[in-house]
Amino acid sequence: MAEKKAMFTERELDIMDVLWREGSGTVLEVQEAIEDPLAYTTVLTVLRTLEQKGYVGHEMDGRAYRYLPLVEQNVARRNHLDRLLGNLFKGSPELLVTQLVSDRDLSKAELKKLRALLDERL
């Protein structure tokens, strides 16, 4: 998959989540797999938009198109995190982590995992 500067709307992310999880899908398969009930035409429109942006491709599957992600999920996560970090946290990972740890009701196990990740990076 290509390394693109992928930024998604919430609706596009919902659909990309299905494609990343399943590997591919027809419009109907994506519509059935998405948590939010959406009209078939809405799913089709979003998939076409994603394809125009270069984030998904398609291949023929009988009489239907099977859509495939062209952007890896970890690339999209990194792009969104970079934007969030730059826009809301002035580029400071420390502020981001502080906000996350302060505002979330993290369990002891989650905090230990975070500590282990930080220790590993040191």
C-alpha cells in the first residue's frame, strides 16, 4: 500500500475501518458491516469519494465493484495524530500524553502498559 498523507472525515473513517478490518468489500458488504446504519447510496458516494482521493481502489467482483484500501491504517493514524499534535498540542507529545492520562479513567493495567512503552523507549 502507498504511503499517502491520508486525512479522513468521520464518515470516511467509518468506511475505511471496515475495509481495513475486512481487507475489502462491496458497497453492500461495507453497508452491512458499518456500525452506523447508512443508506446504500451514501456508502457508495463515500467510497467513490475515497477512490477519487486515491485512498481506495476497486476491482470487479462479478457485477459489483470490490473496494480495497490503498492506504495503510497505521499511516492514517500517524497522519491524524500529527495533525492533532500540531493543532491542539502545539507539537508537544508531552502535552498530548498529559491530557490523555489526566482526562481518561485509565485502569492500572493500562497505565502499566503505557509505562512499559515509555520505559522501552528510554
